[in-house]
Amino acid sequence: LRTLAFGGQLRARPDLLQGYGFDLRFDTTRISGAAAYAFRERPAFSVDIAVDRIDLDSYRRRIMPVDALRNTPEPIVEDGAGNSDAVAPLWLALNQFDTDIKVRLAELVYEEERVQGIALDLGLLNGVLTVREAAIADVAGAVLSLTGIAGSFDTRIGGGGNIKVTAEDPSALALLVGVDLGPSADRLGPLAFNASVDGD
């Protein structure tokens, strides 16, 4: 970090900690909003923030070349017995707390790609995760949105949702995910994809 500044108000009670009207600035990024944490048998916290811009490339270049992470091998996760194929079920933690999260990010720069209008609005209550909105207004000329619900994280995960993708020129989105459509890209028309997912 080159610059860092923070301001805001804090309110504390034995059962609740709140931070509101805060303004965090570091480098070229500004984050404003509020957060709270409730101290109770089943912990709960909420976050409501707006972020103007995050340039991940500027930080990655200080640590390693831009292409270095693309060639980084997958980490090996071992259990206590030394088994390398054991992966802890991290989603079990979703049964241990409640939360409400709202995040708005105006622009994200990653691998020289500008992603604009990122929105995340979700709630977790009594082990049920509700994605009210997970959306991107512009990534490689495409608009993405996701809504859904999921639960039963301690047994067999189930849920459902809706995925929507639209793009006037899908070839740019295809290149972003590593697919070269070749000469046929010029003959493609607008893309409109809408699907429902049922995981029960």
C-alpha cells in the first residue's frame, strides 16, 4: 500500500458492535458503508459497502509478473493422515452463523480486463443461503446475473437458481474464458442465455 486513510464512527454494546459512516481509502480505491457484528449464541454480522475501483493488476505486478499466476500449480491439501486428496468441507461453516451482505463495486481491473458494475446482495439465515443478486453489468461486453437459494450444507446440499447471460458480441466473452471461436466469431449474432438450475 502506498496511501491509507480511514474515518468513521463506532458504536459498541455488550451484544452489538457497529461501524457506520466509514470511509476507507487506500491507493486508488475508496470504500464506504457500514458493518455490524452481533455477539450471540449464533453469531451474525452484516456488511453494506460501496467500492469505487480496485486495480488488482497494480498489486500483482509488485509481487510477480502478470502471467505468473496463470502457471501456478494447484495447492495440495492434506488431512491429518497425510492424504493429499482430502479437502475439508468448508461449506459446513455456513451452518454456524447468519449474515447479510451487500457489496457494490463500480470497477475491477484484473489481467488488463475492466469489469464494471459488480453487485452482490445475499443473506444467510439459519443455514439457508439466498442470493438475491449477483451481477456484473459489463465484462467483455456481456451482462451476467445470478439469483438463487441453497441449504442443507451439513447433509446433501440442495437449492436452485437462475443464470442469465447476454452479449451483443459473444466472441469477446469467449476469449476471456480461453475459447477462440476463430473465423466463425464474425458470423455470430447476439447471445441471450437464460437457464434455471434445480439441485434438489
